[in-house]
Amino acid sequence: MREKFLKAGIGTTLELCEEMTGVEEVATAGNSFFDRSYFGTRVLILAPRPGDEIAVAGNMILNFTAAKAEVFIAYSNFHTWNDELETAMKILNVPREKIIFLDLKNIKAGLKKLLLNLRANIIFYPVDCKILSATFEEVFSEILNSTYDYRPEVYQKFALATAVNTVPDFYATNLFSVRRPKLGVTDDYNFDIIDRANYLWKNRVRFPVSESCRKTILKNNPLAAAINAYKSRHDEFSPLKILNSDEVFFERRTDNQLYGAKIFDSAGNCDADKVCDFKIFADKNFLWRPSNGSTLTINFDEEVQVRRIVIYGNAFDEESTEIILRLECYKFYPGIDKEGNYIDNTNEIKVKLPARGQPCIYDVEKIFVRRAEIIPVNAGKNFAIAEIEFLANAEPLRKISPFIKLCIGKDFFYKYFVADEVEKIPIGLYRFHIESR
């Protein structure tokens, strides 16, 4: 195969030719994600034990350390510094003083202290490590409901299904993106959680990988070298599985204005506050279920600005349900409109809550709300609400800036090899919080 180069600008296809005229290879692959400094940004990676931090966010560790961020790694199930860990951290450029071992006897207290003292701007954690995930979400909910000035960016990772147990495809001619886990195919993926709750595959966050992490000679690839440093875990980890053209997460917003609000059930159901506990994919102990036709009421101490409302139902409910969303707005006085209809400061909207706990997203013009009610309509036996978000803006302010990435098919495009007879390639764009026009 001969090298071919881009001849035309970006459209629906790229036209290829065999001569390169005035084209230089750029180390960043033309991707704006790598073009900024993160000096002063604190990044926290949560992992059960050494080696897991690579499965959770290996590429992001290297990306952020290269961008001058402070990267901290906290282990919940390990408490010994050893040679393997030291070797891996030198490769990943994480100094020893930024390695934290949580108290094995009281992980919850240690994690809460760490979160409040460190106040990391960006947090990555493995949602499929059940003990660590549940502990983090419990502690984080307490912090969010009691603290108004700490709202970090949070990214969840299926470390087993999308890194440790995925297909070993790194040696393909062109780099593949992380593949969607498949029930019955992906090892230890025994329940198809993808496309339930907030884990919609189409909404996954995809971060590009640096040039060094795309090197196919593994001894020259720092991420592969860090993986191989954990000799005691060679049976668990394979660089060929963990290395891909992207790294995949699911984003959780933390700027929910329900934190700190007064939430109650009209029938006295004490589970009403479960709609604001940071748990979206939740079992029956963390859901609000109406009883005897009860409704859910939310009272804010002060009126809050609302631009977007997101409601998540029960991830195990296979039916959609209509609900009435009643919003009592601030500074909107009763009166008669020009058609003679009575109007007041209450907006009543009927929306459909999708099946499988997928989000119902309702955008409004900027309003100020002081009270809200949720009223189920003909709810089925499995109906429940896992989480409700009242958001001041459609998009929050982020430390990680919006970016775009070229794709060929579903895969991120860095360098791409094609057969001689190929003349055009269809391309697309991945957008990280950039609207398509």
C-alpha cells in the first residue's frame, strides 16, 4: 500500500491523492483537546488497587500530566507501596506524594475527607466496581447536599466491560474505538446495562489518545509499559484490550439545584429524597415509588433559575410512563391573558418518561422556580423515579473545554491506511459539547 494524502477540505468525503503538497504531520493530530494547558487543575482517579487506575483512566492520566495538571490516584482496597506501583507511576508521571491509600477500615470516612480536602476539579471512577462506586456515590451525595461551592466534573467508566474484558483489537491496521459491550460476548458482562439510565452509548464521552499511546511497538508505548509493569496482574490485563483510539466515559452533572432542597411525598413516603442522591442506576432501595396515588413535591428555599429539567425513571422498568410536571414560578402574578384565559404563576407540562430509566429531558426558556410537583399518570407496577435534575443551564461550565475529533466510520481518525483502489473516504465529526449546525 502506498501512502495517500488529503487533497480536499472537509466535506462529506475526503479525496485522496498520491502526492503530498505543503502538508505537515502535527503531533496533536489537529485535535484541540491537546492544545491547552491544565495547569492548576486537580484530577482525581479512584481505583480499587494498583493497575486498575489504567483501566479506569490510563490515557487521561497521561493526557493530563502532559498538560501540567495535578493528577492524584486514590486506592480503596490496597495500602502498600511496592516496586510495581513505583515503576508504573514513573511511566505515568505521577509522583509518589500524589498516591493516596484510603483507610481500609473506614473507606467512607477516608474518601469523604479526601474529597473535601482535595476538591479535585475532575473525578474519574469505575462504576462497575460496586463497593467503591456505591461508597463514592453515597459520600458524594452527602457532600453535594451540604456544600454549595463544590461541583466538580465527574466521569464514570465501565472499566471491566470497556477496558479489561473488551476485544484485543489494538493491532488492527487502523485503530479501532472502544466497542460497545455485548451481552454473552464480553466477559463478565452479565447484564446489558448499556442504554439504560444515563448510560446511553450514543451519549458516551470519548476522549482522544495522545500520539505516544498510539505506538504499536508496545515497548515504546508508555501506557502499554505501565500495564506491563504490573507483572503480578498479567493474567488480568492486556495492553491489546485497553489500548484503543479513544477512551470512553459517561458524564454525570453535579450542578443539580435540587441538592439542599426540601423534597417530600404527599403520602409521607420517606424515600422522597432518593430522587436527589446522585444514584441514577439504582436498585429499589434508592428509588422513589408513589404510594396510593401520591405525588412528589420540591420546595426551594429561594427561587432557582431553571433552563433544563432531567428526570430518570427506574432502569428496570420496560414501559414508558406519562408524568405531569407542575412548576410554580417566581414573580409571575395571576391575571387574564388577551384571549380571556385565566393564567397564574404555575406551568403544567405533561412529559413522557422513557423506558429503562433513560432520561426525560425538558428544556425551557429561562425561568425561576420556587416549587415543583411530579405527578405520575397511570403508572405501572415498576414505575419509580431514580433521579431528578433541575439545571440552571443546558450545559455547565467545565474545566475540559469543548473539542471536535475527526472520525472515519465510528473510529477516531489519526493516521489511516487504505487500499490503493480507495479514492474517497466518508468522514464525520465527534463533538464534545459542541452543537452540530
